[in-house]
Amino acid sequence: MKKVSILALLSVCLLALAACGTIEQPDRAEENNEKTENVNEDEETNGTETAPASDEPSIINDLGIFVGQADPHTVEIETNEGPKAFQLTEKSTEQIEQLQPNDSVKFQYIVNEHKQNVLQSIEKMQGTESEEDSAETGVYNGQQDPHTIEIETEDGPTAFQLSDDVKKQVESLEIGKKVTFTYRIEGPQLIIENIKQKE
């Protein structure tokens, strides 16, 4: 009789333990599901944070001297930083047909994911060393160094070198104000000959 009671007691204990084990398992499964959901949420969050990195590259405005075509897909332009190679687009391929070596040009380009300069557009500038100075209007952005100022023109922010006579004129200019100026082109450099603030 005692053996039966002991066996019955052991059976009850085993059933209780088994029941506890089955109760805990769903909890662990839920915890695992919650962890998986948290990881997925983190991955989604990280995905949205890195998305802006795929934005299109910025367009850069620059000036230079057209050197010539290196091959059917590449041209070389002499810039303030030295000669640079530029890959051609369909649009810029058509535009370079109008250019001659040593033409002063203004152009736009981007730097692609392969660190290549890709020429978006290019055109010959009206002024040359032998022609009369060009007259323009823009907004004075300030002085970069003792010999260089920046003016916001129709082509974007443009750096101009200062002649000796102009250095004194620049002292009276206010940043953000409209200015009229004349300049000459020497190689890749634009040199201001005269500048004054518009009333």
C-alpha cells in the first residue's frame, strides 16, 4: 500500500514537473520571437538611416581651358588644380564638337561612385585674353584669401583673382550685396579688373 502511495506521489510530481516544462517553453519561444522582432526592427531602422547615402552626387561648377579629346569618351581640361580628365555624357559629347583646343570654358561635372569626373555640360566662355573685358553682375560672397574673392554668378559660386588695383575696392564691399565687375581671363584664372557695389 505504501508502495502504491509512493508511486502515485512520484507520478503526480513528474506530471507537475512536466507541466512546468511545457509552460516555460512557450515563454521562451515568445522571448525568442521578441528578440527576432527587435533585430528586424533594428535592421529596418539601420536601413532607413543609410538610405540618404544613395543620394545623387552634387553638381560642381568650374572654369578652365579646353585641352582636347583624349579618346572617344574622355576630354582633358586645364583647371586651377591642374589638368583633369573628364568622362563624357551624351550631352557633353555633342557640346565639345563646338570647342577648339585652348578655348576658355565653363563646365559642370559630378564625381561618380568610381571617383571619376563626369562632364555634365560645357560651353565656351565669351571673354578671352585678346577680347575686351567681360562685364557681369553677381552677389559678393566674401574674400577667401588676400588674392581671391568669391562671387555668386549665374553659373554658381565662382572664384576670382584680384588685381592690385581691385584689392582696395574690395575693402568697401559688403557680403551678400550685389556687385558689378569686369574681369579678364588668363589661362584658367579669372582676374577682376574693376568691381563696385550696386546701390
